[in-house]
Amino acid sequence: MLRRLIARYEENLLDSVLPFWLRHSLDRDYGGYFTCLDREGGVYDTRKYVWLHGRAAWTFSKLYNEVEPRPEWLDAARLILEFTRRHAFDPQGRCYFSLTREGRPSFYQRKPYAAVFVALGLIEYSKTGAPGPFLEEAIDLFWRIRDWIAHPALLGRPVYHPGARVSQLADIMVVALLALELAKIDPDPRYREILAECLDAALRHYFPPRRTLLETISSDGRFLLDSPEGRLVSPGSALEVAWFLLDLLDWRPDPAKEARVFEIIEGSLDYGWDKEYGGLYYFMDVEDRPTLQLEANMKLWWPHTEALYALIRAWLRTGEARWLRWLELVDEYAFRVFADPRHGEWFGYADRAGNLTHTLKGNNYKGCFHVPRFLLLSLQALKRHAPPQA
């Protein structure tokens, strides 16, 4: 199984996914890259999405740093990051959500996530040896992101009354993501303290009846089951958070918390898997009441990539057969529904029955990140455990 997965994922990453983005997305005229690509790679919208630029800069830098120092990967990372650094920030140091092709502001979203992924790209690019204050910029941006999450009004998001403050799972994990990367290369002890805080904060989102994570709870840890937002679960998000938590536990081992993470992985799959058609639902209500999201029963690419990597981590960590059974099931579904062997990359969106609803390969939310990240991290994990070839 190890060897089969390694061969499958290596071929998909190096011969399908990466060539698609390198061939079709890079904007040699204005810099940056296009994410709105159709099935064959044609550009159908020239706007540039800042958070996807940070993600792609991370992807190509990571490949250069940890797989092979290929010039085309470094060139892609540089092209994307230079455009981002020139154009992504407003006069207050906040990040736009999208830009025109030339780099003029197009849309501002009052959330911190564009800045999060710009910082992530800066951190990884700083390791390539390219000259520039990339790490210093990332560290400065990290602390501003912490302030923006703690004080949403700094991003133009007013808090109308104290009771409106909530704990968002996404906020916890983006802080953990950056703190984990910075802790590896910056001796500041505050990162380890933040990692411990994030581990405990994320586990407070655990909902025992479903053995998964709620997206939103009150700031003091109470469940908010009187609203659709408080009952909302995204199985893919819970699985992504689960493997983040395994990374955090590598820094702060705790057998009881690790056991809870395995409960989250299994519970999210048991609850989120469509027993009739297969695949993971996008959104669910823990009380099986209506969701506000009309796309709730759709099947999207990224929950399946996160599930696969979480399962690989759980299987390699424990050797338990239950994870291998799930891995085989999710792997078969994901490659059958989303991978495009003809034109490369993966499709992103299917209906409940697994029929494609869109033939695009990228848009304002899908770029060069989730698929190559899953493939790269999975390959690295699998190769560490694979016996040497004769």
C-alpha cells in the first residue's frame, strides 16, 4: 500500500498538478498568477486573489526547499511573491482580497486570511536563500494578524456588544499554522506559548455527540446550539484541523489529547461521509437541522485532500487497520471524482451524487495549494515510513 500510494501521488503531483499551474497560470506580463482557469487551463477572469498568491508562493517555495531546487519552482515563487509584496497591502498595512491583473485594488474583505497566507508564503520563501527581508516581513505581519483577530474593528468589523464575541476554529488554526512555521526558524519563545494556547482552544470546539469540531463556539467555551452558525460543522475543516493538531502535539506531546484528535478524525468521517453516494459533505448541522449554506450537500475537492492527509498521518502514527480502510475509501472517491487525467489538476466541485457541477480548475477560492500540499506532505510522510528499496 505504501509503495502504491507513493507512486500514485508522485505521478499526480509532478506530472499532472504542477505542470498544469506552471503551464497556464503564471502572468509574465504583470506578475503574479491567474487562478481562474477552465478545464484546459484557459483564463476566464484576470483578477488576482491575494490569499491564493500567498498559498502558491508557499507551494512553490516548499517544493524548491524540500523536494528539489528546480529553477522553475523558484521562478514561480518569486514571480508570485514579488507581485504580492508590491500590490497586496493597503496604506494601513492590511491585505486586499483581490487585485486587478495589473495590481490595482479590486476588493477588500474584512477578514485576516489573505494576510495569513501572504505571511505563510513569505516564511517559506525566506528559506530559499533569496536576498530580502522576507522573514522579518512575515514576523511583523504575524503579530498584526494576532491583533486583527483579537480586535476585529481594526479590519473594519465592528463588535456590537460583548456577547457577540465568539471563538472561530479558523482563527485558531491560522494562528497555529503561522506560529508553528515561525517556531521552527525563530527562537522567540512566545511561539511555543501560542501553540499551547491554540491546541487547547481548538479542542474546546470538540462536540462529543458527533465526535467532531464545531466551527463556532462562544468566546468562553459554551456551545451556541440555538443558531445555525453555532451548530455548523465542516467535516473537511475538522479533518484539516486534526492533522494540524498532530503537528502541535509533536511539539507538546500529550497522549490524552492525541487520543482526542483520533476521535475527531474518526468522528468527522463517520458523521461527514455520505453513506449513500460516498464523499464528504461540505457543511452539516450537528442537530440535523437546516443549514444556511445552500451548497451544504455538495462534494468539494479540498475536504477530501485534508481527509487523506489526516488519514495518512493517523495510519502511519498508529498502524491501525481502521485508518487504512478509510484511506482506501477516500482515496478511491477523490481520484475518481476530482482528478483529471486528461488536462491535469483536479476539478473542484461536484453534486451530492458525485457529478461535476463545474469544470473549472481554479477560481477565487481554488488555486495552487490544497491538492499539491496534500500530495507533497503525504509523499514526505509515506517515504519516511517506506522500507528502502532493494
